[in-house]
Amino acid sequence: MPSTPPPLPQDIHIETLTGDALVQRIDDLAALRIAVFRGWPYLYDGSAEYERRYLATYAAATGSVVVAATDRPGGRMVGAATGLPMRHEPTSLTGPMAAAGYDIDRLFYFGESVLLPEWRGTGIGVAFFAAREAHARGLGGFTHACFCGVVRPQNHPLRPADAVPLDGFWHRRGYAPVAGAIGRMAWRDTGCDIETTKPMQFWARAL
């Protein structure tokens, strides 16, 4: 069943951006990714070069979407979530899902969901999932949605003492881990000079 978003704060607007509207907000999305992903568990030391390379896929891919949370229509972006047909992703991501028995041409991939800390717990994250699922269903031909989350060691020195995994939130959205489906992505962690490759656990649900 589709996710039903709870009521949102009155001063938040959810906008589904595709095509030219998506391209026009790419710089806003890049800035938001750099700010939010610097925290746990991604520890991403963002750069304009990495963002240009990563987000070029979304700008060019047919069927891609950015769901933006703004403080007014067309206003400041306080959160965003992305998605696109899985076939546009590299083999380091498509390979594990194909090996798990999924038809890549019928998979819709959720790239990320980023939200400024002061807006968390307000229902925006649920709205992000619901809007992307609705977009995938509207395109037609997709049987499942999936995403992946970074796997960090339990004894990682930068793990906050109060860190709460998102597993429960994802389960409530109807997603479950895909056994053995571990993707790979590389970025530079804070405090590191080079990019390193991280394991990414896939989760999926039927659309």
C-alpha cells in the first residue's frame, strides 16, 4: 500500500521537480547534500567537483525526480529527496540488485533523502518517500522501489553515542533489507585526503 504522509508544518511546501525545474534547483540540492551528509553516518567531505559529477546523472536521466521541501513555494530548500530509474546507475549499484534477482529495468532507485536538522521529525521524510513512490508509479513499468544506506562499523570512532539507526523508519515505510545486496560507493570522509569505497546495504519494497 502507498505510504500516507502525516500533516506537514504549515510553512513547508513539498514540490516534485522534474525536467527543467529539477535542473534549476541542482545547485540548491548540492549545497544541501554537502551540509547534511557531513554528519553521521555519511561523514561526507563534500566538494563542488564531486557534486557536479554525481548530480549530472539526475539532470540528464529520463524519469528522474527531485522532491523538494521549501519554506515557501519556490523558496529556500530545507530538504530534498531524489530518485531515478535504476538503469541509470553504475554497475557497482545495479549489479548487486540484479544478482539478488531484480529486473533492473523495473526498479526505481531512491538516491538520497536529506533534511536540515531543525525540520526532522515533522513528517517531511514520510512525504519524501510517498512522493517518490507516486512518481515511480506514474511513470509506469516499475515493480519495486529501492535505496541503499551506508554500513559503518559499530566501533567507528566518529559514531555518536546517541546515534539512532533509520532501520525502524524504513521498515515502517514498507521496506526491507535485500539479503546479500551490498552496493559500493566512494567519497571522501571528513578528515581524509582521498576517497574510499563504502559498502551500501540495499532495501526494497514492491510498488
